[in-house]
Amino acid sequence: MDAKEIAEWLEDRGELMVMKKDGEGFVIAARSPDGMWKTAEADTLARAITLWEEV
């Protein structure tokens, strides 16, 4: 994902929390379209988004 795709993905989420752990990766917690909360964690933000979409 490039920066534009990441920004668009972030803007499309209604409720969203993105965290960066010092010296570690990113954690995403967001409400999916069906209303359920999902989380994903990865070394990069783009990978965390991809994992979130796969769950």
C-alpha cells in the first residue's frame, strides 16, 4: 500500500484506533462494516491493515 491508499483506508473506518509501540509494530483496532471490532498487529502499518482485512 502506498501512502494514499493507507490514508483512504483510515478515512473509510468509522471507529478506529491505530497504535505504534516503541521499537515494535503497529496495532489496529477498528469496527468492521458488520459492526464487530477487529484487531490486527504487524511490523508495518500496511501489513497490519492487510491482516485486519483478512480477519
